[in-house]
Amino acid sequence: MDIEEKKQNVKEALRRLRKAYPVTGPFVAWSNPLELVVGTALSAQCTDERVNMVTKELFKKYQTARDYADADQGVLEKEIYSTGFYRNKAKNLRGMGKVLVERFGGKVPDTLEGLLALPGVSNKTAYIVLAKAFGRQEGVAVDTHVFRLVPRLGWSDAKTAEKMSAELSRLFPKKDYLDMNEYLITHGRAICSPRNPKCGDCVLSDICPGSEKFKAKNEK
Ligand code: SF4
């Protein structure tokens, strides 16, 4: 597909996914920007369901950036243990609290630069937080689902999340950046699984280069 064909393909795919999934998610639960940053950081290599079980209690105890800055490493590790990579995540949450207190008056910044200054915050997390908490769609968040679905769909073969994000951002309008992330995650969980994608049940099968239907159609 050339760039114009990809743009049309992406547009049609998003139209169909919106129709197929009236509700996307579940995603990490949050009620303020701090909770969103923490929940998204904890979701690395972990399911959103598990994160939500952990944060249900965590958010009762840690309500401000100062709470994370002053947290005891060992105690915090135990509290987030089941999300995996708990040592590093606990270290990052404490570091994040510290940077928020020292540089941002305890508030989560609403800029990409500010968010990337927080330990453990990747481009993916920053784009999600900017879009959801501040209504600013500045980049396409590429998580593991997006990273494996996009090559199947023929939109990008980039080998890094950053490069893929940059390529995707040229294929559709900014207003759709967050939707694209959420619909691909939902579709990846429901139909386009890593090992056995259910192409026969997929609403994208005739426009997805990864499906037999598409290959057959284009061989004729
Ligand atoms: S057609 Fe198959 S490979 Fe393509 S998005 Fe659907 S399930 Fe995934």
C-alpha cells in the first residue's frame, strides 16, 4: 500500500472498529491525572484488570505526589507486587513523586516534555495521559497490542514503538490518535490475538493484508 492507500485503509478500519465495539476497554481506572500516570505506569507488562485491583487500594493510601515521594520502597513494592517488575515500578513511582513535588508543585504537568521528565514515563504513557487527562492528542500511543496489530494491518513495519508512533501519526488526524490506540487494543484482545487471530470473525478481514481473505482477493 502506498501512503494514500494506507490513509484510506486506516480510515475505513477505524470506521468499522467503531461500529464493531460500542464500548472499548477495560482500561486503567483513574479519577485525576496523578492516578492516570500511576495506573498507566503500572500497566507495563500487566493487564489493566490486575492494575485496577491493585490501584483500588493504592489510591486510597497514596493521594498526592508527596505520598509517593515519601513512600517506603519495601512497603510500596509489596503493595504493587502483583503487577510485576515491582522493584522498578516502586522505584519509579517514588522518583515520580519526588520530581512532581520538586519541579511541578506536586501537579502532573500537561506537556510532553514535562511528562517525559518523570521516571518510568514513556512516550506511550505520556501520550495517553495528555489525551485522557488534558484532552491533548499529541502522538499515537504504541503499546504491545498496537505494536503487533499494525504490521498485520500493513500500516507500518517499524521495529521500535517510537518509529511506529511517528509513522502512524502521518496516517490519520490528531483527533483520532486516542481512538486508534483504544480500538486496536480492544480488537487485539477480542479477535486479533498474538498466536491465533480469528480472521474469519474479523470485520477487517477483507482490508487486512494479514488475512487469507485479503490475500486471496488480491491474488485474483
Ligand atoms: S484479519 Fe486477522 S490479522 Fe487482520 S486484523 Fe483481523 S484478525 Fe487480525
